[in-house]
Amino acid sequence: MFRRFLTFVAAAAAAVTISSCEKDDKPTVEFEKSLYTVYAKRSVDVNVVISEPATENVTVQITTAGATAGTDFEITGNPVTIKAGETTGTFSVKNLNLTDASPLNLGIECPSGYSLGTKFVTIVTPDPEETLVYSFQSAKADVLGSYVANINVTGVTSGDKLSLGDDVIIPLKITGDASQYVVFDSETKAVDKTPGPHAVLKAGKSTATFKFSLKDGFKDGDKIGMTVDTDEAVRFIPGDNESAEYTLYSVKVPDAILGTWTFSKVFAKDEVDYFFEEMEDAPELLPLKNEGFTLTFSKDDSGVVTVTPNDKGDFANYFREATVTPTEPKNLIAKGTIIGKNTATESNMFMEADEDDSYGTHTNMYYKLSAANRAFSKDKEVIGESVIVFTILDGKLVTEFRDYDKPPFGENWWDDSAFSSEMFGFASLFVKQ
């Protein structure tokens, strides 16, 4: 590397036109450094310094060689002005398409009254690290208590095949009046030379993650913005979603769920029947007959939410009057991702397959029922706590079971070691009365 640098210096000195200056007792003018590096499609500031403060404004013309102006580089601020009383002037070089084979060689035309210092040439070379393109996975999202966010990263050259050998820190910038209520987790807080929150792109990965939670004081509906601090993360340029907007909510049962909801359907019922028939499980035993079944949610003066079912339909074999409180996700769908203390993004295959209502990836909020019949049977009752999903989509209530004991249906599908959330969740739609 050092040998190559000396070669560059020699070539630059020969290639760059430099006005002759007599080396006497005159003050000197030179570059601050003999070598600068610049990222692809980025700029670097180059300093010109004089040995003593200027008595009046000094104009220094910069000469170039090696690379082609307008194709390989752009210069802003040439000629350089060093103001009276100061010793440094700055110009900027933007890397359009510099290469190791054709770096930019810079020289100084010596101004009147000055002599050249030892660093009368400098070289601007491209940084070997690839420029990275970032895009927030979700441009908008609701945050309930806490949140896990992803930033997708690709390479300008390597594209989706990006695979870095070392971890890369991505500094973040948070905006909005409610930002004071955001607390980043220990892995996201400032470290060493990173002055603020950040995401970490692990070696070999193409997705960076950051996490934060909320402290008391904000109002439901307050918003914050998040973007990459490109002043600090000089390798990064924005992609499709250059920022994200988060709407903040406290962890509580939303008022939108209050009222009485009537069962409408199990998503893709024919598909459900087909799967169980394939395993020679009697589909007539499945809890799919729920015409007239209702769930009523009410809230008392202290804010406690209670659900009360009626006694019509198969779901009455599970539901009991119970308090409803947010809880941690349990028995996620296989490809689900926990994004908050009580929330996860999931995609239910039966909801996607439904001909009338097709839902892709959506956010589910998890709740604990203080009481449910864990046997899910009309002939047997085992009362205990249980976990369920209640989600408002398009003004309708979606339910998905997440936790109960071995039921009297689906014997050949049941796995004692794991709860199959899609097969035994019976994703269902309710409409509000």
C-alpha cells in the first residue's frame, strides 16, 4: 500500500501543473494532507492551509490531473479563498466514478507572495468499501409499548447479494415532539464513536435491526419519525423508504374493540376442511358452526375490559366471561415476527386464501383471557388462562386462538410438542352490531 502511495505521489507531481514559487522566507501554502479518500457518489472536503494567518483574502487555484472532470469527479469551491485572518480554505470533491486506476491528482498554483509547502500535491482515491442502500421495511407502523424495526440493506454494486465481512453501524436520527418518550434498548444506544441511537447490520446479513420502547408521558396518537443519519453514516444512501413514521399508543385494550361482535365466518372454511380430511380427521367435529355466536366487550370505570360470550355455537365451548389484558405473543405463526411487547406481524395462510377477504401480512395484538375452557369441549371443562389474538382489520374483528389443551377434534393434526397456530387458530371474522 505504501509503495503504491509513493507511486501515486510521484505520478501526481509529474502530472499536475504547479506554478513555481521561490522558496525563501515567504509563508507557505500546501494541502493539509497528501491523501484523501471518498465514498462512491459522495463528497470529501479538501483543505488548503497557509503557514500564517492571511493579511488579506488569498485566492488559491487548484489544478487537476489523472481523472476526468464531469465524468469521474466534480469540484466545488475552486479557486479556494482563504479569508483574512485565517489559515485554511476548503473545497469539495465529489466522486462520480473515480477508480483505483484513475485517482484524482490535485496541485496548487502558488499565489503571489507565497511559496509551496512540502504537501504541494494530494491524491483523492475512491474508498474501497461499497456504497450501501438502506430502506426501512415499514414506512409507517403503530407502536404499542415497544417495537422492533428492520432496515433492509443492499449494495450499489452487489445488490441483493450483499454480504459484508464485518458488522456495520447505521446511525439513526429521531424526530418529533414525542421523541423524548422513546427509550432505545442497550444494543441500540450510543457506543464509542456513534453519538446516538443506531441499528446494527451484522456481518453476512442484509437486514439491520433496532429496538425501542416507550416511557410514560406521551398521548395516544403522537408520532415520531426515524431515518438514517447520513451525515454520520457516509456509506449509506436512501432507497425506497428513506424514513419511517411511528404512531405511539399505550399498551391497553383499544376502545375500538368495545361493543358486541357477531360471528361472520371462519376464513377459508373449505380449505380448513380439506386439510383435516387429508389427515383423516372428521371435519364435522371442528368448531366451525358458530351462527349467532357473539362476543361483548365492556370496560368499567377503572379501565378493566371484560369479554362476555353468549352460548350459541362451537366457540361457546372455549369462551367464558373473562377479563382481557394485553400479553406477550405466544405460539406465533411460523413466519411471524415479534415487533413489540404485545404485538407481532403475521400472515395467516387461511386469511390469504379466503376468496372474500384476503389479508396479507398484518399486525396482531395478543391478549390474555383470565378464564377460558382450555379443553375446548362441550363435554369437558378445564378452566384456566389462555392467550388469543383480537385484531381490528377494516373495521371488523379478527380472532385467532393461540393457546388451549388437546381438544376433541383434529387428533391426527395435534402435536403435543407444539401448537399449530394456523391449523388450530381458526382465524375468524366478526362484525360489530
